Amino acid sequence: MKSILHVHNKPLPPCLESGGSNRLIEWLAQEQARRGHKVYIMSFSGHSTEHYRHIKISPEMTGPEILAIIPDDVTDIELHGGIPKLQADALAENFKRFIQIIHAGKGGGKNSVYVSRSHAQQSGGKIYAHNGIPIDEYQFSDSKEAFLLFIAKVKRSKKGIQEAIKVAKRTRNSLVVAGGHRFLSPETWFRWHPLIRPVGYVNGVQKFGLLARAQGVLVPINWEEPFGLTVIEAMASGTPVIAFNRGAMPELIVEGVTGFLCDTEDEMVRAVGRLHEISPAACREHVAHNFSVENLYIRHAELLDKAEHTSW
């Protein structure tokens, strides 16, 4: 068994406001611990859990100072970004079993691992590992309610809240907007339009419930999304996804089976009328087969083994 160290600049374990990378590291670390490995987490803030021991670092530390506090039994390093280059270089140079996960952006550097094939291609890389989630933590329902769901950081225009609102209005479907507020979209601040219901940021039971009950999740992205964690979370809940055909969406969604890939707003409008064709069970089965945390664990183990013998 290995002793695995994850390094990140964000809080671990995740707090309620944490993004996807924190949660993915947490799930992976838990799975590694369940498989019998000893797991450490090194970050700027956090605490130990039953699955791993936390080691606090700071941005001011030098490379040698970082190396000095790494436990002697550590064999594997997974760097998740956010730390100064001198610290990252020290880890890369002193551990053969070293990979760095590029959760977003172009990244680069020794043994870079991207989160989708599309993400790797956009960044000039070849190696990727799809994200994975603990399926059993997600509520599943094959009984849907009469609303669509948009769940993303609303303030980011590239997530497409304006397009989602247009689709809801055109199809005369209720749209629940989860993920904060956008200044230029008054419907996200207060409920003045009868079809648009803003609920702010959601997490935990409220989030799981919305994902499971929605008849569909709208993902009208305006950029090359590296992965799209919400997409597999929705499908794990038995809920189909309608997304613009950009970034990693073709790798996640099976056209006509777990959702629909669209090139235009008109196509998205038509896809809403076809949501009844999608089997909730097929959505969950697709995620269980392709995007489980068990798959994530296996792929990362493969890449750590690869790094021991060759760098890329």
C-alpha cells in the first residue's frame, strides 16, 4: 500500500462555499483511504479527518521547507495547484510518483493530468483523468417535477444564465436558478418573473433534492468547459442534461440517452420538449459506469504508476 499526499491551496476538508476541486480531492482521498492507503492532505487551511492527516503550509514557505515537513513514508504526490512555483518544483523534482492535476486552465509542467480529453487537447497535452463522484451520496428519483434547473456560478457569464432564462421563457417552463446572483440578470436577484425562481447558493440536502427532482438541467455554456461536475451530478440523480456542445460536454453526455447536445438556443428549446424521452435509470447507470469515484481512484493509481517509470 502507498502513502499518498495531496497538495492544494484550498481548504480541505471542503467548506460549504468550496468549489468542485476541493470536493473531488476529498472524495478521492476518502476512496484511497478505504482501499488501505495512508493519505495526507497538505493545504493552507483545513484539519485532519478519519480518512487523512492534514498538514498546514503557507505560501511563504520555501521548497526545502515544504520537503522538510513531508512525512518520511510518503510515496506518491498529487499536486492540485495553487501553491507557489518554487514549492511545486520541489515536489516534482524529489518524487518520481508525482502527478499534477490541472482542474482548470491550461496548466502545463511535469506530469500534467487534465480532467477531460477536450481539456487536454486545448492545453497541448494528452493525459487526462475524468472526474468521479460517490454515486451513493446522490439522491435518485425517476419522478420529476415541472421545473428546469440551472446550477452554476451565476455571476460568470460563460456559464450561460441569460441563455437559460431565455430557454425557460420560450418553453414556458419554470426555471430554478441556483448559484448566486448576476448584476445584469435581475431575475437572479428576486422573483419578479413568474417562471424564474432564484434560490441563491445551494448545498447539501437542498442541492441533492433539486438535482433529483428537476425534469432537466440546462448547461448553456459559452466557453470550452474543462469538465462540468454538475453534469454528472445531475445524471447521477437521474436527471437528463441539455448542454451546448462545447468543451467536455460530448464526453459526458450521451446524445438522446442521458441528455441532449445543442449548438443553438433553438435546438435547446426543442430539446426541452424531448426530456420525457430520457430514462432516469439510464442517466444514473451511465455515471456509475463511467464517472464513479472508484473509476477516479483506478485512473489516478494508473497514472502514479506511469509517473514512476516515465515523465510526460
